[in-house]
Amino acid sequence: MKVRLHKLSLGLAASVVLFAALPAHAANKYGCIYAVDPWDKIVKDPYGHCIRTPYWTAEKDVAECGGGARPEPPPPTCEKVTLGTDALFDFDKATLRPKAKAKLAALVAKSKAIKLEVIIAVGHTDRFGSDAYNQKLSEKRAAAVKAYLVSKGIEANRVYTEGKGKKNPVTKPDQCPGPKSKKTIACLQPDRRVDIELIGTK
């Protein structure tokens, strides 16, 4: 009996299965449309899906495997939230303010309403200060958000943080001219932010 190796695509992963290649007159009870084990039982992937051979068609599907074409997985849901420094941080600081904790608590509640895949938190700063200083400040702001989310039960490996420094301002180049002053700092407030994106499925 010869053994062939068939590579079958399974959504996001590829599974490699072994099954006996039977002569045409000795097909298994499923008509060779599924990979079967030595006991003639259908082999399934880790998600419980029957592993199909190249001979599978929707018309030949059996009740055990859905009785028809496999339903598509639910589409991912994404939500992006921008949290400004007026709510999260004091100027030039990376310590969460009380207002920030309230906003992030609401974010945690939203994450529990979906099957969470990942939360992405990206910190930003305004244009004042050196590139190196602002890069570190933006990273600290994103890290502060992550620390709070983890303290509220979000798994640490589901929160990705990144700092963009002053590279991606929201304000236009000529919108807040002049040297550092209370007026200019207030004008640049939209640049001092943390963008948070929730990704998951409902």
C-alpha cells in the first residue's frame, strides 16, 4: 500500500495529513472525499473541521462534517479609539490621570464584549523636544496604557505597544506656529495622544 502526502489549506494554517491511497474499486466509505485514519474515521483539524481531499465537493459532503460547504468564519471587528493627553497625561508626562483610568475602564468593558485578538496602543508626542526624547516619551505613554489594561485583566501578550515620537502629528505644519508657550502647547494638544485599536471577533 502506497502512502501519499497531501498538503491541504485550512484557513489561516496549513495542515499536512497522511492517508492511504486506495484503488478506485476499494474507496473508503466516504468515497475518498475526506482523509481517514486506519479505522476509517474522518481526520479532523485542531478546530474540529473535517480534512477534505482534492476529491471533495459540496454535493458529497456528509452530515458529520456540516452537510454542505463549510461556513466562513466571522469577519474581524475593529475599533479604533484616540485618547488625548488631556484625558491621559499631564504635559510632558507619562503617568495616567484619573480621567484616563475611567476611559480605559470603558475600553476594557468593550474588549470583553468581543473575542479579543489584540489591542494595539501607539503613543505620540507634539513637536517640542528632540527626536530621541519624544520617542522615549511616546513609548512610556503606550506602556502606561498597557500596564493599566493588564491590571484590569487583559492578557499582557494581547497588548502590543509602540511609540511613534513626534513623527505622526495630527495638526497641520502651519497650524500652531511659534516657540513653546501656553498657547502653542494647547494648540498642539491633538498631537499628544495614544491611539488604541481593538481587534477581535464578535
